[in-house]
Amino acid sequence: MNYQQFFRDQLTQLSEEGNYRIFAELERQCGAFPTARNHTLTGPEKVTVWCSNDYLGMGQHPKVLAAMRDAIDRCGAGAGGTRNISGTTHAHVLLEQELADLHGKNAALLFTSGYVSNWAALGTLASHIPGITVLSDELNHASMIEGIRHSRCEKRIWKHNDLTDLEQQLAELPANSPKLIAFESVYSMDGDIAPIAGICDLADRYNAMTYLDEVHAVGLYGLRGGGIAEREGLMDRLTVIEGTLGKAFGVVGGYIAASHALVDFVRSFASGFIFTTALPPSVAAGAVASVRHLKQSNDERVQHQQRVREVRDRLDALGIPHTPNPSHIIPVMVGDPVKCRFISDILMRDYGIYIQPINYPTVPKGTERLRITPSPVHSSEDVDRLVTALGELWTQCQLARRPMAAQ
Ligand SMILES: *Cc1c(COP(=O)(O)O)cnc(C)c1O
């Protein structure tokens, strides 16, 4: 086999299908978010980022930066080992306590990313509990799907956010067989929110465990940033809450929060936890500062929601279609992969605005979109420039507008 030719052929095919991924090479400007220096070959040097998952700008928060600098000065760069072999530092333990408290659980366990936390926790639970069936929402994130698949357990996919379908599937399983319902709170592409209370009711009725991915909600919802489950008073009804430190908390890393026994079980059996170097202490210290700050400060959350409202209102005024949802994610529907990429390219080249196009297979064909994530670090002038640019491009691409009345 000509290996190199194989790789090139696969990539050519990907390009022909329009699915070849091109990365924008950026350098975020600390203290000036959402501004970034653009190292991409096309486009201006200075761009405004409108698609970051650093939803609150915590990645440049003075408390976070100070904690990270201090930890580097005191402890050096890396953790120096796996958690089991010299890699458990004081900062890791503090962070796990902080996260358990955030979600009202007895314990929490850190992983190197949210992806790894889903993959390892779901994989471990599903592979070690004899006869378990995992019931997985059809729009679950790749990390959950991979974890479930890796476990080779019995699995059932239920219709997205559909309690009737979930109940039907639960009812078909033997009453005494172990079950785990895996789902997300805020779904990242449509910004819709799961009926968590209804799912917990079904879990109680059918004696199932629940596993909730709150990655797009932690830091952002609830009085202390515990997520949608905190906002709705449901944290104690969930078996496992999973989150990331890489989105609203502005750093990197993932975790689960649950009972002491479950966390200790995953800690003891999850290969993806055991056999990898712990996060650098500076990362853990930065995350502690971020989580602590957002537990006692609501300002960022209030400003975040205000900015989202402002962008939505301004889009409405121009009739630019965006899917209504109860979250902070604004999907602006283009519905055509070529136009979606074109608009994204022109926004970058001519307007200095960076929004990555979201095309198939990330979203279904015909629902290609620009996924806009406003944040407290965007100014009203930033919003103005964004909406004006979109208005001009909507005309240029002859895309349909919504009637302006009756919004
Ligand atoms: C981003 C994401 C993850 C992975 O989190 P990382 O910390 O980025 O690895 C998990 N679940 C969902 C729903 C996500 O969007």
C-alpha cells in the first residue's frame, strides 16, 4: 500500500465533499478580548472573535491570571506525573473540592478535558456494570458517544429531548436491569435545553441513573454558576454532573461531580483518568480562581444575557433569521454550505469578524449556520459592526429575511 497516497486521497475526498476543515490561526489579545491577532494568510491583522466558547471572557480575568502566575512561580510548569504517581498536587485537590461544592455533590474528579471526562466516565460506568443499558439522547456530543461505544454495552438512542420516546424505551427494558440515561443540558449547536426534571422523573420511575453533560452551562446559569440543574433546583436528582473548565471557566480540563462512591469507583477503574499526566498545577489553580469568582459574582452572567438579548434584537430589526432558544447560543441560519462558508470568509476578509461556519456533518444538511456566541467582552460597537456586516452580506447573497413585523 502507498500510505501517503492513501492519506492524500482521503483528504481530496473530504475537500470535494466540502468537509475539509481550515483553521483560522489566531493569537488572542489578553486584556483586549474579543480581539485577536490574525495570522491566517487572508484577512486583516486584527479580528473580532464571535464564536469563542470562552463565554464570559474568564480567560483574561485578572484573578485567574494572577492565580496561574503565582502557581507557576511556586510550583513550576507541569504536574510531573499521573495523579497516582506524584501528580496529585494541592491545587488539584482544592479544585475537586470546589467543583463538588459547586454541584452540591460529595465528590468530584478531574480529567484533562471535558472530552476525556465523558469518554472515561461513561466508558468506565458502562463497561463495569453488568447488564447495563445506556439510553443516549440522539444529539449527544461525540465524547459521550465514543465513551458509550468504547464500553461495548447495550445502548439505545432516544429521540432528542423527547420524554415520550425515552419512556417507551425505558419501559421496554427489564424492570430490574441497570440503566443509565445520558444527556446534555444546553445543546451547543441549537442552544435548546433538555427537560431535566422530566428526565429525572422517568429515571426515578424506572430506577435508572442519570448522567448530565453541563459543559455549555457551567459558569453561565444558576446563582453560583452550577448550570441549568442548579437554576432549576435539580442538582440533587442527578447521579452524575459532568462539566468543562475550558469554556465559561476560561481555562482547560474536565470533571465529573457525583457521590463519593461513584467518583471513587471511576477514579479507581478509569484508564483515561489513571494512565495520563495530571493537569499542570497552574491550570488547576486558575480554574479554582475562576470557579470561585463565578460562584460569588453574578455580574458576568447578567452582562452575558444582556449581550445575547442585544444581538438577537438587532438581528430581528434586520430580519436576519436566528433560531429562537432559551440559551446564550445564537444560531444564524444560512441553510447552504457554500454560502455559509462564503459569508464566513468575507466577514473575516472584509470586516475583520471571525465566525467559523458550521456545516455538515456537525449539523444536518440544509441547516448550515453561523453560530454566534456573544459575551460580556463584546462592546455595543462590536455588536453594531457585526449586525451591519451581516445585513450587507444577507443582501449580497440574496438570502431570505424574516418579516420585520410581529417578531
Ligand atoms: C466541548 C464539549 C465537550 C468537551 O469539552 P472539552 O473540555 O472541550 O474537551 C463535551 N461535551 C460537550 C457537549 C461539548 O460541547
